[in-house]
Amino acid sequence: MSRPDERASPACPRPVRFLLVLVLACAAPLARAQAPSCAWGSGVTLPGGDSRDLLITDDGGSGVIAIAWPVISGLMGPVYGNSLHFFHVLEQGRLDPNLPAEGVLIISAPDLPSHSEFAGARVLSDGVGGAYLLFRACNSTMAHARCYEVSQMRLLHLTAQGTIAPGWPALGVLLPPTFGLPDVHAVADIVPDGDAPVGTPRGVIAAWLDGSSFQSPPVNAQRFAPDGGTLWPGGLAGVEVLAGQTPRYSLRVAGDHAGGASVVATQRVSGSNTQLETRAGRVLADGSVPWGAAGKPVVTQPTYSVSAQALAMDDQGRSFVTLDLTSITSNPERFATQLLSAQGTRAWGLFGIELGSIGYNTSASGLATLSGFVSLHTDAAGSPRYQQQDGYGSAIWGDTSDGIPADWTTPPSGQLPLTTAEGHVVTVWQSREGPPNSGIRALELDEGGGIVPGWPATGVAVCDATPASHNLADAMISGGNLFVAFGSVEYSGVLPAIQRLSRAVLEARADLPAGAIELSTPAPNPARGAWLARLALREAGSVSLEAFDVAGRRVLAADLGVLPAGRHALAVPGGAELAPGVYRLRARSGNASAERMLVKVR
């Protein structure tokens, strides 16, 4: 078998019965892709100083919400700054002029003196311009509050203006006490709730290790409504998805896209002081726990200590788990995967499927794509490797079970994998090479593991990511674009930034409206000053927007330019100058139009 990146992708792949989506007929081949180009020039910089890290999510359109915080080096690891800031980057590649230049201050040290160092853990879009933020609060100088001892994990819902959403506490919902582990996702995490109607914010699901019982912490979860209300039993204490059994050390959570989630916890084997095992739990949209509080075993490996590394769910309710197997005798460390059915049975056998060796102290990723289950691990030689498995666990990529090496960069660099709508994988990394292949780079792999035509063999550079001053902070795919966030290095004098790479490869677009044009509720609404028009196009085209008062007079006509297909959130020229009142908005593209109401207040 030839290496995937050495063979051309077939124009019409044969139907395969075990893919997540059954292909019954050969679809028309995708147009030849072109490598992405940087759409935001030299990137959008975030004012406020260097030495900052950040997380990003979409704004419900083609813009970006960013959460940034300071971070400096300390004797016991990173020391986080005393503030969190909210930024909104508009689709046009500029900061939202309605927000402070240095971002909206979310929280600062005086708000929480006992835990005055903050770091973002996860940020998720609410679909209408706001975001859910899970963050850590700790204190590197106070005993029993140090970041490596006990951390507070807090959950907030932020509006499109960066303010606390109505119904949420000013300092967020405090999850029960959690251990201070370097990997904040090991103790608590959040995933999106099921899809909400267009123009309506979606909720969020949180899961956490309840550290109030250190010796046998349960895994609890809660489904939060956009207004902060709890949708499952238990209130803020949540539903017990996995009962306390033995000491637990890490947690992974994945949403089922329908209001429920699965969790996998790594815990000590009963009767052992060193050996670890993994157990999985499931909670449905109504808060019921179908697998029982004892959960389901993920694998049975008597001679290994098993740690869960990543978890993903597909649209059939199956849970894909990647695992680190550490020998309790003298065998080398191994990498394995397992697939749990919707009922919690082990689809790939008692032992799971071993895919190869794994390097010491490395992490692994897992994705559920339309093409199969993709995993990423680092082998014993330090090379990241990708593998895709079908529903039966068969390895598809490469000549051996451990998949294809990420040899598009030398020496090896850690990879950040993302999935596209049609089942491709976009991998992003911070190159350790010198010019011309230095900086932050990206590459796309097709469903066969080959490099998508149009992409250079060494990937493309993310424009203006300075190798010595920027680090890869986060990345996402949204609305047919690849967004990459780079944090700034301490004392570099360089600001963190965000870049958008326009892509011609995402033809299967789940964000396209049913009609030619769709106009959502403007944000904010009611509005005091400027506001954003939120619309979606089925195909690229010129768009105009008009506003009519209650007497039917046209009081605003704005040309929004030629927009690509997909969802958009745009500042409207002259929109801020509209007098207080009620207006009918009409967006036009070609012969199609859509209308919404806007309320302006003083």
C-alpha cells in the first residue's frame, strides 16, 4: 500500500458500509482545493500588552469571540494574570468599535481576592454573538489555593457585549472544589448543548470531578439554560453521572449534539495503589443516566495502567475514546482506542485496539468525522501520527496500524487537529523549522489521509505569526474559514493576534440557509448605539440592507458589499445614527429578500 500523501485522492471512492454516513452513490467530486490565503492581512491584534494567552470561538457568524489573559513564568510553572478580557473581531477583520479598545473586563483581582489569578479553560459560542466561558481561579502565593493544589472552576455566560448574561452570578457558577492539575480539562469541562433555533442562544453542558470527596470523587454534570437555569435534577450540584468509587485523576467529556453527553474518568483500580482504569458514563437530554452510576468499563487490560486521553461522540451516540496504556511490568507504553455503542457496550472488544507505541508524557486526540474515527498520538520516537478507523476498528491510514507520521514538518512538532464538514482533517502546528517553513502552519488531509490537492507538502504559513514572539494558542473552523489565534511571548513586546484563512475546500456547508438569504435578529436588540446585522447567504452575492420606520419611510440604505456563502455578522454603516424607535429591516441579495424587526432605545 502506498503512503496516502503519495497517491491521488480517488475521483469516486467506492462505497464503504462501515462509514458513519453510508454512501449509496458516488457524489460529484469536490472542486480542486486551493491552499488558504490570509484574509485579515497582518492579523487582528488584541491591545493590552504582550505575554498573554487566548481562546477563541465563533460569534454566530463569520467573526470571532476571543478571551485573553496575562501569563508569565514562575518557579512552580506559569503564573496567570489578574484579569480576563472579552474581544469581538468582526468579519471585516477589525475589532468591534462598540467595545473598549482593550476588550471588556470580565473579572479582575479585586473581584475575587482569595483566588486572584485567572486562566481560560474553554470558550464556546452561544450561537448569537455571546459565549460560555469556563475559567480557572487560583492563587500561587496562598496555601491551599495554589494552582497545583486546589483551583476554583467557574462558568459564565457572556453576552455579545461581553457583559454577564441575565440570570448568571457576577462571578459565574462555582463548580464544586476541584484539584489543581496542570490540565484544567482534567477536572472540569464544557460542551455545547443541542442546536437551538436560529436567533436563539443555545445552552451549555458542564461536567466536573467533585473534589469535595478527594478519596472517591463522583463525576457530576449539569445542563445550563442560556439564562443560567438548571435543566437537570440536582441544581448546581448536578446529576451524578459516575458515583464515587476510588480516587479519580482526570475527566473527559463529549456532547451528543442532542442535549446529552458522555464522560470518561480515569481512576485507581480498586485494591491497587498504582494501577489505573477508565470508566464511562452517559447522561441523556432529560438528565437520566442510562448506564447507571457505576458506569461502563472502557477496556480490560490486566497488565496495564489505562488513562483516557480524549473523547468524541458521533451522531449515532457512539463514544470514541483514545487511551494511554502504561505497563505495570516492563512492557513499552502503548496507544489504544475504543468505541462504545450508544448502549455502552465495547464495540472493539474487551481490550480495545492497540495502534502502536506512545511517547512518554504525551497527550492524544480523537475526532469523530463523517469519514471515520481519527486519532492522533505521538510515537516513542517523538513523531505525531494520525490514524483513521472505521466502525469496526479497522485502521485505514498508512501501511501499519500506527498510521501516517506528521512528516510535513521536521523536527516533529505537536499537532492540533480540527475536522471539516466533509470529514477532512485540518492540522495546525507551531513549526520548529527555520525559514521558509517556520512559524505557525496548517495543512489539510482528505478522507484517505492524503494531502488535499492545492496544499503545499509542508503546509501554509499563518500570516504574520512571528516565530520567536508568538505561540499557537487556539484554532477553529467556522463558516468555511480557518481561524488561528496566537498568544504573545513574555517580554516580546508583540501583541497576541488572530488570523483568518479563507478556504476553498469546505463545499459541504452545514451553516447554509435553506433559502437564498436569511436575516436573523440583529445584535443587540434592543440597541442603544451601533448594532450588527446577522444574515446568511446560500450563495455568494451582493447584499444591501434597508431600514423602514413605523410609517413605512425608508430611513437607511446600506451597501454591505459582496459576501461569500455562509453566515455573517456585520456592522451597518449609519446604523448607530438611527433615532430611538421600531424599524423593519430588509436585507436583499439579487431577487431574494428577508426581513426582521429592530428596536432602538435611548
